[in-house]
Amino acid sequence: MTLKPGDVIVTGTPSGVGLARKPQLWMKDGDICEVEIDGIGILSNPIRDEAPARLARTA
């Protein structure tokens, strides 16, 4: 199979998802999510808390 720019690789949900664990485990600020494909490389994404929403100003 030849991958071309823009191709998306979907892997589904890995085993050990946080919801099913006892106690439940969720990704948090500072964690790193890595996906590796042999012969291609590693995609590494840092997990960061979402910035608080800004409230709209009213006149």
C-alpha cells in the first residue's frame, strides 16, 4: 500500500480504554499520546488542558 500526503490512518480504539478501567483513567495535561507505524515513524502529541472559554462582553 502506498501512502500519499493527506491520507488518514485510522486505528480505532485501543484496548485498555480509560472508561472500562477500575479505577477509571483519563488523559490529563502533560501526558503524551504517541502512535507508531513501523517503517514510517512516530506521531507524538502533547495533551494540554483546554483554555477556559472567554465570556462575551455585553453593552
